Amino acid sequence: MVARLHSATFFGIDAIPIEVEVDVSRRGFAGATVVGLPDAAVKESIERVRSALQNSGYRFPRHKAVVNLAPADLRKEGPAFDLPIAIGILCANGDAVTDRADSYLICGELALDGRVRPTKGALSAAMLAKQRGFTGIIVPVENATEAGVVSGIDVIPVSQLSEAIGFLTGQLEIDPIVVDVEAVFDKLAAYDCDFADVRGQEHVKRALTVAAAGMHNLLMIGPPGSGKTMLAKRMPTVMPPLTLEESLEATRIHSIAGQLKSEQPLLATRPVRMPHHSASTAAMVGGGSIPQPGEVSLAHFGILFLDEFPEFSRAVLEALRQPLEDATVTVARAQATITFPASFMLVAAMNPCPCGYYTDARRACKCSPVQIERYLSRISGPLVDRVDIHVEVPAVPFQELRNKKNGTSSSDIREQVMGARHIQQARFASIAPTTNARMQGESLRKYAQLDNACESVLQQAVTELGLSARAHDKVLRVSRTIADLAGREAIATEDILEAIHYRRLDRQM
């Protein structure tokens, strides 16, 4: 007898439908086989299923059983097929009769005692179930709120194998879980930090305001303890709130990577990723035999903060070029080539020299000019070109540290940022860019026009600083954002001058 159920596997962040076919034959030698390009975790599912069935009071067939995961030419990975395989074995063996199985997509890992454990990608699987017209999806209890974000389908939470079987056979009714998305946003969309916590550094906050307003990449250069990390962690507090569409896409990436917490069914705040400088290229951009998302994708719609920027390996830094330009990253492997979304703002921090005190008036720098030059050369010119704003973060004087008056707060900066973003939304309503940092070609020429005075200033900067064509365009984009913050229709000379001032490393190199 053959039983057919529905499950899903994942390609990138998208779910792909899988048909789980189980045939229990009265002929042949006893044993169970899984076919259809399973990985090791899927092959081992038979032993987990066997124990789970027996410990739940069901019998495992004594005859030959074949499990086929179709389509057979697509690689399957992960333990999410345990639950549909177990139910399929019972149906094929005649121990369970159901007319609901064809209406539900089923995912879940089984423990040896029959408990259903959480799996990755529940949100993408629920979106697939809705797209394919299923009545609902059966998922582990821990994944239920994540899947419940998708409206229009029944999300059935189960904690035991027996619950799933009882529901499908009609012996147990389980109420679908309902998630109030607005309530989730209200509860989770809050930050526990504020720019008012940072003493001094008002000129750096100005640079961060420009960066957030236009989604510009930013590099902070300063001695240890000057507040670079504090400033970077507070960047999301001044950025526009996530839309539902952005939240769903970012949540899918975290779900596929297995980094979504059970108490957080939806990302309601912009993610901040802070990989250590020892991170490998695969960890940064994604990898694996079947590629998984890396840090640049986990930072989608958020911040990728790279502290100790020059300490990252050259290969890792150069791998950032594609996502910085295209907002996507393509991971090519022998088995698959997958493109992950990677629209993030790069915020990097570095010391001005190996010892860190080259620009600190209170401490003497012990580095030679050759050591400083070698240290700065760890960041290639093409990568520096892709960073829009370079700003110096000096050590904070004692008087400012002890100042009881708060500096500019996140709410003040956010108000400025939102004003500039509204201007950009109106400007780019009918064309591809959504922020000034993404302007290309015709859009850049149309919306970053310069008068004669601005042309003269820019020409002098390009000549004296030796700016590349890409750096020239970066100056124009940043100037456009500065003008938007000031509410100016046309770019003024002071906008160009401020944008040129933010090319700190070009001046030094």
C-alpha cells in the first residue's frame, strides 16, 4: 500500500514542495530505505522514526518499506521529514486512515520518545502552503507562532507524534494558532539603547544621521574607547521601522539559518550582525555543500558591523564587494548556485594605526610611518571606494564624559532621517532605487545635478584627492542626502564640501 504526504525542503530562503511517498510491501526482506537524494540526516530518520513510533504505542512494519522523497533529483537535507515519514509509514501499513493528509503540509523532527522538535524554515514552509492552496500546515509547537504569521491558512501546532496522527485521523481536534502581527510588532519593536547615552561625538552623530538617511555605508576611525561600538549599536534606533514585507523577508533568512528564537516569531527591529574578525569567508557571505546564508544575508535590511575592520582577512573583505554593490550575494557550489538577498548598511570601525593612538592627543603613538601605512593598506582601494562615509571618532574629553546634559537623542535623529526618507520615497516612487545610496546612471545624473560652483569644488577634490569614478559618484550620492536633510531641492556648495569631508581615507591614502 502506498501513502502520499506533503512536506518541504529549502533552496536558498525559498521552500520547495516535496512529496513523501511511503510503500510498505508484503514481499521482500524486512527493512526500510529512504531514496530521493537524502543527506545523512534524512537517511538516519528511519531509526528516529522507528523508535518514535514504538515509544508512542504504534508498531513499525515488519515488512519492506520504501520512502521516496520526490522530486528525486533534488537534494534533501535536515530532519524535518521525520514527522511526514512516520505518518506515511502508519498510513501505508494500514494502522492509520486519514482523508486530511492531502490537505496539509507537514514538517517536524522526531525525538526517540515521540516528541516533535522544532525545525528550520517554518515561515517559508507556511508561505509555500498558502501559495500551493493547502488548507494548512502541521508544525512543531515551537514553530507555530513563526508559521502563524502567514494569514489565510490553518497552522496546527503539535508537540507529540500521537497528536499529529490523532488530528489527521479525526480523533483529535486541534485549534489553529492565530497570531496578531500588529501586537507582535508592538511588543518586539522596541530598542533598549539610545544615542543620548553617547557623550560628545556630535559631529560623528551627524555623519551617522547622513548615513541612515541615505542608507550609506560608513567607516569610523578612532582610538580605542572613543565610542565607535556604542555608536554602531545605536544605528538601528534612528532608521525607519521595518515594514511587514521587509520583516517577513528578513525573518525567513533567520529562520532558514536556524537563528530565530521561539519567543520571537517575527523580526520587528532591524537586525544588527557583529561577526568577529576571525570569521571565514563562508561564514560572512554564506556557504556549505548546500549553501546557507551568511552574515551579510542575516544583516538584510539591517546593519553589518565590522569592528577592527583591518583585522578581517583580505579574502573576507574582498568578498564584501558584490553584496555592497548589488545588495545580493551569489554562492556557487558544485551542487547548487544560490543567490541570497543582502541589502544591508555596512558600518565598520578601525583604529588609525596598529597601536590605536595615532590620533589620540593624550597618548603617544608608538607606530612608525611604515607600520601605519602597512596597517591602512590592509583595506584595499576598491573596498574603500565602496564605503560612502569615512569619519574620524576622537577620544572623548573628560568634561564631555561628565556632562550631565544628554546629547542628541535617537528620537531627534530619527525625525531628521524620516524627513529625508520621505523625500526619497516621493522621488523614487516610480523607479528602482529606494534610497540615495542606490542611485545609478540616469537617476544619479538627474537628481544629483550641480551648479557651476559645486562643479568647481568637486573638480578640485577629484584632482587633489585622486578620487576614483566610484568615489566621485559616492560624493554625489552623499551630497544629495545632505541636501535632503536640509530640505533643499538643489545640491548646494556646503553639501558637496561636507560630502568631500567624509572621504577621510582618500585624503590619507
